[in-house]
Amino acid sequence: MRSSFSCSVKPEILKNVGKAITTIPENFTPHKAVKRIYEQRAQMIETGEDIDWGFAEALAFATLVVEGNHVRLSGQDVERGTFSHRHAVVHDQTTGEKYCPLDHIVMNQDEEMFTVSN
């Protein structure tokens, strides 16, 4: 049986969520390698080119949240991801504080919409 189901997201939605999930607060000090990854991802969303699978995964999670779906990840090292591809939770190198960009996609977002726990 052939399915007529189609998964697609408008490019402007991808750009908006992409910008949201590549933004780290100015007063936050991520590890320099993680900061570079976020800067590269911001460039990817600007150009629409060279989107890697870790960023594609984040975009998929973000669009699910925008559509009103709760996304939950649990397991060993899911905050960072296998081989450091995910970086769903960023740690401040000065204060130890955590920041999850996927909790800040839309204004007044319920932080329970995206849950990640190691």
C-alpha cells in the first residue's frame, strides 16, 4: 500500500526555529568547541547548505515542538549525544549553569515541551 503521508516544513519555519536554536544568551560562556558548533549551525541556517545530521535532528525536534508535540529524550549522554553531535544542553564554563536552546524556540514556551535527561 502506498502512503500519501508527507512530511514537510516550510522553509521560513525552519529558518525561524534554526535561528532560535542556534542562539545562546550573551552572558553565557559555552565551551569554545561547542560555541564554534553553534556558530557553524547559525551559518548553516543562513545559507541552507551543509546541514549536518546533528543539526538536522535539532531542527526536527524544534519543528515538532512548534507543532505542539512534546519531545522527550532519555538515556545515557543524550544531552550531548553520541560523539558530541547533539549538544541539546549547553553548559556554562564559568558558572556550571545549563541552557537548552530547544526550550526557547517560541515566546513563553512551556519548558516541558522538550525534555532531555541523561
